[in-house]
Amino acid sequence: MTALDEIRHAFEQSDHEAVLRVTDALLAERPGDDAAHEYRARALLALGRLDEAEDHAQDAVRLDPDEIRYRELLAQVLSSRGAHRDAAAEFGRLARNDPRQTTWTLAEAEERLGASQPAMGVEAARRAVRLEPRNGRAQLTLSQALARTGDARGAFQAAGAATRLLGGLAEAREALADARWLGNDDPAAFDDFRSLANELTGADRDRVMAKARTLYRQHADWGGRLVAGIGPAFAFAFRRGWLKVA
């Protein structure tokens, strides 16, 4: 078994520490081994050591700039580090080299949203939808991007398509509620948020509840604003359907 076979086997077994041990020895002998840099970057990414993962992904790209999987790996590491603008640029480069590849175009759109570049996100998401009109994730990303640019009608249409294509996925229904809110259909948005709050848990429920409280405050009298200001009281009344938005 060669060193690379050993590394590959260890990685497939999720033995990331073994990958690091063997790649460390191999790179000491052959510092220009691009595959060793790749596997080391993947193991470091899995272990959450993102700065080191980026260094080795960059080394792999430098050693073989034409290898697609190295550039895709680099984009994934950059995304994990929160460097969404740089990740978007890498995914965009991959997409330009293969314009029929929806995955990279969609990844670019998602990273543009993470980088607070919604207009560029719309452009990338539209390209993804043109490639695969029935791709629910592409429609969802398009809706989220359009909402951030203030296009309520477009966001609503794309969110509706995403909800149908993704089988009522909560994330798509939240985008639909956001589009309704943006389009001033506040009662329907409020009811959608209530439905989601009764299904979701943890941070997802907290996010939806925060939107509902903001929406409720926009319509409430002084007594309603008092209830909205007391988190547990609002949550109790909201989830039981005692609060309404006219």
C-alpha cells in the first residue's frame, strides 16, 4: 500500500488524525505533493482547523491550478471560515469554466447572500434557475436574494415554486412568509410565522419568533407592544393563536 493509499483509506474511515500523521511525513519528503495537501486540507476542515485547512487548500491549487476539486475544496474552506465573498469568487470561477454545472452556480449565489451582495446573488441564482427551473434550492435562493433587494413579487413567486418543489420545506415556507411580509400581506405572513414557530425548534424557532414579534409591534396598540416586549408572554400567546395582525 502506497502512502497515498494509506491516506485515502484513513480519510474514508474518518480517521482524520491518521491522515494528518501520514501527510505530515509524506510532505516532509515531497512538499510538492498536491494530493497530500488536498487530503491534509480535508482532514483539517473536518477537524475545524480552518486557517490550516485554507493554507493547504491554497497549496494544492498553487501546485495544480487546473484541478477542479482543489478549487472546489478551497471554496468550501473559505465558506466555512466565513469568507463568503472569496468563496463566491471561487465558485463563480468554477461555474464560468462549466456553465452547465448548476451546483457551482447555486453555491456562488448562496455565498453572495452570505457576503451581503444580494444583487449579485440574484444574478447567480437566476442563472441557476435557468439551468434547472425545477431545482427547489435554486428557486429558494432566488427568493431570498430577491427579498433582500426589495422585490416582493419576484420573491413571492420564487418562494412559492421552492415550497412546491421542496415538499413544503420549512425554510422555503419561511421565505414565502418573508415575501408576504415584504409585500404588505402582513396577516398571512403572521399566520405563516405562527405555523413555523409551532414546528421549529432551537435557533430556527427563535429567528421566526423574532420576525413575528417585530411584525406584531408594527400593528399593536400600547397594550400589544407591552406583550411583545415580554418574550415568554408573547411566545405563549402567539403560539396559541391569541394574537392577530389586521
